[in-house]
Amino acid sequence: MGDPRWVLAVDHGTSTTTGATADVDPADGWTRVAAVRVDGDATVPSVVLSRTDGTVLAGRPALDAAHADPQAAVLRGRSYLAAATGGPDDPLLATWPRPTTAVNVATALVARVLQAEAGRRGTPPAVLTLLHPASWTDPDTGPAALLVAGRSALGAIADGGDVELALLAAPEAAAIRLGGSGPVVVADLGGGGTEVALVDREAPDPATTTATLRAGVPARTVDVGAESLDDALTQLVLDRAPAALAERIRFSSDVEAHRAWFWLRRGVHDAKTRLGTEGSVDVDVPVLAPEHPAPGVVRLTHADLGPMFAPALEQVGAAVVGLLDDADAGRPPLLVRGGVAALPGIRDWLAARTGCALAGADDPGATAPNGQVCGAAAWAAGRAGLGG
């Protein structure tokens, strides 16, 4: 029989939340890592919505409900978590229909993943590991708030109070998933921004990699991410939409205009994903009477992305070079991950700009959306002694 225990890792990101498990396969005794699927998908939209009846929706149900009631939804809560403490003085992100803080949002999303997997297995995990940016170095703010959220989420499942709760820096988790040994620089082009960190890897045996942030080399952050690109593309679509419609969406505070903006921005987000493979996409322009009483579209192409994103990408390249030069670290392999990194040519351009060889070029899992959370699950398995 294999070890009946299992561990769970959750990465609460700005745009999406992912989870992964590790346990021992009873057939061969090997520790297996797998992505958690919630509502049939391995990524959970980082959206939380509260209703007046006290119901809290998280993930895909919250996103679907937000199309009809966008003012009740909270998005991008992770960026506020960095400065939160988890205490009573944390600022409110929303007050209607019920008070909401960044810790509330993180709790709901972690609990969504936790409840899905614990419900499927019928037991709590032995360890719950939560990922955080390497730039969260003050233990009394972001990490403290994340621990409060994790403990609150564990309170929502049976026997959750006995679960060990641990934190792990996201670049370390990404390096563990990559495997191998030696230094690697991790550039994570996430939803809220980009973080660049230098990580040292060791391989005690062929099946195990440990990773540690390079001491004395603080991570660098750049205000370049998927959410800011979505904002810029949405503004470009409005520039090409009928002027009266664009003016109302940009400057009006009425509910219908806000709902139209929400629909438009979600459409841009989905179109950006297709744009990476299709070359051009049509974005639906929302119907909003009387300014825009009939459906319409605006076309986006690869040519639109270049002038818009090139200066931002240069900032990322400069951050990588600056970090490595200051650390006198030479040019180790470069692991480029995150949603923006999936756009055509991004990884190759950064490799050429920095002089670093691309890491994980032959391993799509290392750069996949759930790559680093799978690394965290493997780390948690070692912490719990699974397979040992």
C-alpha cells in the first residue's frame, strides 16, 4: 500500500489561482504530482463575488455572476495582499454587499481549491503550502496575511485545524519544477507585474531538486504584467470604437456602462490569448443604448502588440541584466514564465536581450500556468516525508 497522506499547494495569483497535489502511488511507491481541477479546469479565475444573502462565490462561478453584477465582484485582490497583515485594520477592497479585504479574497480562492480536492478525497491534506512572491520579505505584512488566509481556508474543511501550513517563495517552486542544478534566473511575467529572482539549485539525487533564493540578491519587480496589457488593449479597442460609446464607458459611473466595460475587458482578455496563435482577432464591442444600439467588432493584430509592449519588455530585460550584473552571477539559464510569456517571441527576445540561454525550452510543463505550483507540491511532499 502507498502512503495514504497527500499534500496540497496553492498559488493565489493576480489573474488566476492554481493548485497541485502530491501523494504516493500505491502501485509503485513513487510520489506523483498532479494539477487540481476545479469546475473542470486547472486554472481558477482570481475573482470573488459576495451576494446580499451571504453567499460568497469564488473562481469561475464568481466570474460568470460578475457579468451581470460587476460591481459586486473583486478582482486583482492579490496585489493588495502584499501590504496586508491579516489584522482588523486591513483596508477594505469593497464594502457592498459585504465588507471584503484582500485576506477575505485570498481565503475564498484558497478554500475553493482546498474544498474541491479535500471533498474529492474525503480527507484533509497533511500539508498545505501557499506560494508568495520573493519580494514579500516583510514577515508582518504579505506573508502574515497569507498565513491568516490559509488558516481560515483550512477552517472550512473537516479536520483542517490539524493540517500543517507552510509558505514557499514562488521562484523557488518554479526552480524545483524545472529540476537540475546550478543557478537559474526566474522571470515571472504574472498578472499584476513581473518579478525577477536568482535561485540556486541543488540535486541531491536524480529525482530531487532543492532550490534557494540567492542570499543577498533581492528580487526585482517591474510594473509589467498581463493585467496592465489587458488594460492597454481595452483602451486601444475603445479608441477604435464609436466615440460616444467610448466616452460613456470611460467616464460614466452608471451600472450599464460599468457592465459594458466589464464585458469588453473580459473579451479583450480572451482575445489576447487567441491573438498569440491566430495573428488577428475580432473583439466584440458591447451593445450599450443609445450610444451603440447594435453589435460591432474591433480587430486586433500582432502589429498592435509590438509598439504597445516593446518598451515594457525592455524594462523586463533590463531588470534581468541589472540583477545578474549586480550579483556578479554571469549569465545563468533564464526561466521565463507567466501569462504574458506565452505570447509569440517573448521568451526568445528576452533570451537574446539578456544573453541567457532559455531554461525549460524542451519542457512545456516548467513554463505552464501550473508549473510552479507543481514544484511547490513536490517540495511539500518532501516536507511531509511522502515516499520516504
